Amino acid sequence: MSGDPQTKERWRLTRAGAIALLGCLILLLSLLIPAIQTARETARRMSCTNNAKQLGLALHNYHAAFLQLPPACGGTGLTAGLDELSNQNRLSAWVAVVPFVEASCLWEMISNPYTTGPHPSSNEGLDDLTKTKSCESFRDQLVVLSVAPGPLMSEDGSFYFPPMGPAPWKANVYPIWQWGLSTLRCPSDPTQKPQEHAALSNYAFCYGDAIHDVGYPAGEFLDFRSKSTDTASHRGAFKAGRPTRFNDITDGLSHTLLVAEVATSDASRRGFSSITANITDLKDNPSRCLDVVDSSGNVRPDFQLRFTPDGKASRGGNWADGAISWSGFNTILPPNSPSCDTERELRLEGVFSASSLHHGGCHALLADGAVRFVVNTIDTGDLTRASVYTDNPTDSNVDSPYGVWGALGTIASRQNAESEPESP
């Protein structure tokens, strides 16, 4: 640069000052960005906690109305091979509590015959649905998602689905299952539902601390096994086909889990939101499920993953389907561990872990309505011990083999948790 020395010196000082200022700004941003991210996650955790509290209140109100909790799986019955004519007894307990979460329009659609086919469309977009109180407008919004004809025909020639809908895996033709409840989504989980698939859920029901036949109704005869379902394994607050009353929870409401978070599958192989299929001998050694992931926490490539019937989702993959695979968990492996099921025919049994996108653990709802943050390091006892089941000759008592976490999952094992989960 040409010019007198003073000009050169002023330019050099100005440049040095600009560089110093830029350095200060970069340092300030490096300090602010983590703080902003932490504040956002704190807000998301608070919102997630509030969701769990609302769901707990809904479950308590349901119990007050019917003197029992809804079964984890229930519905209008079985229709062999005709999944459009009934919900195949697979509706989750979340469907049952829809009237108790101020979703009257959604419940009106579910509990009545749902007419399908072309209908006058609303001028309001899907994003405007929460701004209207009109159930008819709500119905028109659902039509945007599907106009597939129902399996039944009324006298006027219109097609409809029966009350309480078809099987929950038929969401591609029954738009109500695609809608779901916003309260069931944790704001820390960004996964979007697949196209023409049921809405997702981040909150799962506690099936207890056992594995063998745990996702089937107790005592149900299984043709492919020529044997009835084990009854000793059904130790949690929620069961397929059978309700629970608060009086049944003799371990105490403050020591028993109802619900915990699950992170939804994002189509990757991350272990804490996937299900690894066909892992044998789990009921005798649940720790085998820990071996399916590599050092980065992803399911190893030589293992097969389990997906919902349409192949589009996994954990948390269908809010309306009460199957333990998608909407349940058991208290065996600690939060954010992998999940595994057993042989292909037995996809409703296995190790199904709670999980979340929060750092270090997940939120859990206790039967007394309290919400706690359960850390990944919670005591899980001896994970190589066999879970409780009828044919296990080593079972000399009903205590959970899986420490504090296992004890929190049972309702009547006469074994209270020795310490409470960490509060958020």
C-alpha cells in the first residue's frame, strides 16, 4: 500500500482491531450457541414432561370413569383375514383415552361409522385445523388424507368403516389413524410419519419386567405353538386384552410405572429406536440383546430389523396399535438400550426398551401421576438372569431380577423400588 507512514499505521491498527473484534464475536457465539441449544432442550424437556402429565391425568380420569385402566390392546374383536371390518383387538390404550384429552372431534370420528369417498373439501389447510372448533371441518380435513372406500355400504350407497375403525395397520385407507394426538409427540423427536402411515407416538405402556409371551393376551391359545400364552409373564400395569385397576397395584402407585418414552425409528439402524429381529434365548438371558449393536450404538449389519407391517416404521411407529413392539416397553435393559424380539412368529415377545432423544435418559410416568426422568445408569440387577415365566424352574420368588428398574415395572411383585428415578 502506498502513502505516508501514518496512514499505513492507522490502516494496520484498524485491521488489527477488526480482526480482534471478529475474534471476540466468534468467541461470544461459541459460548452462546451451546447455551441456546441447552435452553431449547430444557424447554423441550419441560414440554415433554407436561405431555406425560397430561397423559397421566387422562389415564386417571379414564380410571375414575370406568374403575380400571384400559388394556394395552383392545377393541371390537377379530375378523379373520378382513382387517377392514374390525380393529382385530389391537387398538392401543391411547385410543381409549382420546375422550379424556379434549379431542372430542377425533373421538366422534373413531366411535361412529366413518363414511369415506369424495366429500366437499374445506377451504382451511391442515395447519389451520387447531384453530377451528367444527367437527365437520375436522372431518373434511381427514378426507384430504384419504378418500379410499370403506368395506361396508349404507342404504344410500355410501361406503363406510365400522365404529372403532379397522386394524390400526390399515391407516393408508383409514385417515383417522394417520392423524393421532399431538400430545403423544415429544418435541425433541423430529421424526415425521411416513406417507399414508399411522401417526407416531413417543409414549409407550409398561408391560412389566418379563419377556415370554408378554405381548399376547394371558392364557390365549396360540395355534403355532400348540400352547396357551404364559400367564406368569404379565406383571406390568398394562396387558393385552386385560385391564388393570389401581387396587391391583399392590406395590404402590408411587413405585409403579405406567408409561415411558420411546424414540421413534428414523429409518436408520440406531439401536435405541430400532427392533432387532429373531434373537433367540432372550427369556433366559436378556443381555443377548446388548450384543446386537456396535460401538457406535447402531445395529450390526448382519442382524435383521423388525418393521411395522407396511415396512415404514418401528418403535413408536403407530399410536393406534397397542402391540408391545410399537407401543410398549418392559423394564429389563435400561433406557436407551436396544430392543429385540424373538422368533418371527413371536414378534410380540422380546426385550423392548424405553428410550428418548433427551440426553442421558427418558421421562417416565408413575401410577400416582408423577413424572420422573429415569437415567440410563439406573440399577438393572443381573441382566443375564432369566426373566420370570411359568416353565422357569429357577424362579423361587416373584422379585424382579432386574434391580430398581425391574421393580418399577411390576405391579404386585411385593418388591418396592429401593430408590426413585432422578427428577428432571
